Amino acid sequence: MRRTITIVAVALLIAAAAAGGAYWYTRPTQQAHQLVLYGNVDLRQVDLAFNGNERIASVLVQEGAVVHKGDVLARLDTSRLQPQFEAAQAQAAAQKAAVRRLHNGSRPEEIAQARANVASAKADAENAHVIYARAKGLLAKASATQQDVDNAKAAMDVADAKVEVNQKALDLAIAGPRAEDIAQAEAQLRGNEAQLALVRQQLADAELKAPVDGIVRSRLMEPGDMASPQRPVFSLAVMDPKWVRAYVSEPSLGHVHPGMTASVTVDAFPKRSFPGWVGFISPVAEFTPKTVQTEELRSSLVYEVRVFVKDPDDDLRLGMPATVALPLTQSAAPPSGSAADGRP
């Protein structure tokens, strides 16, 4: 029984020591002239995937490569997209010509031809009237039969109808196409142009381009793989901005404000200091450290602080432990011209 009590006591002492050490490491240190916070380097990451379902033709970069916005990182096979693009381009061109023809209306030569047809029909009609009148005169003298008169009358009616038909054709040639026909052709043209734009965009999406400057962290697919929007090809680490995710206790929160300058150091470069600034202070408190469940530390509320860092040489790495020193002699007002991230 005594041995069991001893073991339990030792275990409790070890747990208390571990909890105290964790709290000591994570708590901020406030000196007379500065506030010291501890955290880790963080940055944004982008998963890049093709916006289409085709087979990958080529992958152009390796892990660790520095890429810039707009650089082509990979390409899809376009052997099926290219003919679709050419077909859509031809359809749009044909419809555009049809709309132009409707807007231009009848050519002068077509109107002149219609006028000539009307004149010819009128001449035939006049001749048919003369023949009919002669047939009626011969019938009165018994030199023609009633059938001859009827045939002449029918020929005259046909000639008059041809005059009317050709006159209507001339009127249509002068008036040009109907407004409804032009509207229909223009609507069809817009549909063809939209289809062409879609295929053109699909062809442009066959090239996977870097959206921002960054470093290739992972190359996840290879030539011959079937791409899809759900399968990333690369994981990209964004080089700018970088920040240190740290935590400040509630009593020290009044000393921290957005825009205040900071000095960041890491173990990898002990003699070097990285300039930074406070860009974000969480409006919501949380418990820390999250893995410690003792009553003493559960009541310790802290606020997340993001201290953005200038790292032009890209020396800081994701997850790297960092120490942040905030001078307490700064004004409470943030510097003028600060951006959304508190950048001076």
C-alpha cells in the first residue's frame, strides 16, 4: 500500500513538472522595455489543380523550384481540345458573315435585277392584253372560237399575276431583311461566340500557371496521369507574406496593437534579427496550451497574434520556432498607410 502511494505521488510530481514547463515555455515574457512572445513560423499554402479532365502531357518543375506568378508549371494533352476550338471558331465566323449579310441587305445588282424582272413581266402582260383583245374581236367576226378567247384570257391573267409577283420581289429587295431575322441571327452569333470563348478558356486552362510567387513543396502528379479539379498537381508554399503565430496573455494584451514593430529571431540564425510588425490580433480568447488539462492552466486565456516578417532571402521555414520581441515604448496608434495585414 505504501509503495502504491509513493508511485502515485511521484507520477503527480512528474505531471506537475511537465505542465509547469509547458506553461513556462508558452507564456509571454514581459521585461521593462519589451514584451517577448514565442511561436512558430507560418505561411500560406496553395494546392494547384487543373480546371479540366484530360491526361497530363508534361510537368515542367520539380520540388523546391522557385516559381513566379504566371509561370507555366504543367500542361495537359490538347489533341481533343484543339479540333473543338477550330470547329467553334469556324461556326462563329460563318454566323458572323450571315449577320453581316443581313445587315447589308440587298445588293444594288439584286435590286436592279428585280426591277428588270418587273419590267419584263409588265411587257408580257401588255402583250397578253393585246392578244386577248384581238381574240375577242375575231370572235365577234366568227373568225375565232370561244376557246381561243378563253386561252387568251387565261394567258393575260397569268401575265398580270407575274407582274404582281415580280413587283413584290422588288419591294422585298428594297426593304431588306426583317428585323426579327436579324435579331435571330445575332442571337445565334452570340451563342456561337460564347461556345468559342468556352473552348478557348478550356484550351487556356490546359496550362497550369502559378497564381502567386512561391516554392514548389510537393509534385503530386506525373505525365500520363489523368488530371481533374479534385486532384492537385502541386502544393505551393507562398513566400510572401510570412508570419509568426504567437500567443499573448490577457494581462499583456493591452501592450500589443496592430501595426507595432517587432523583432523576430530563430535558433537557426541566432545572430540575425528579422524585422516584422503585428498584423493581426485575434478577437477571441482561447486556452493554451491545448494539450494540458490541469485546472491551473485551463484557466489561462491567451489571444493569437500574427507577427508578419520581412524575409527577402527566404530563410524562414514553415513551423520553425521563433521568438518575437515587441518594444513597449511604441505609440498605441498603428502607423499610417497600414494595409489589411497591418503592413506599415
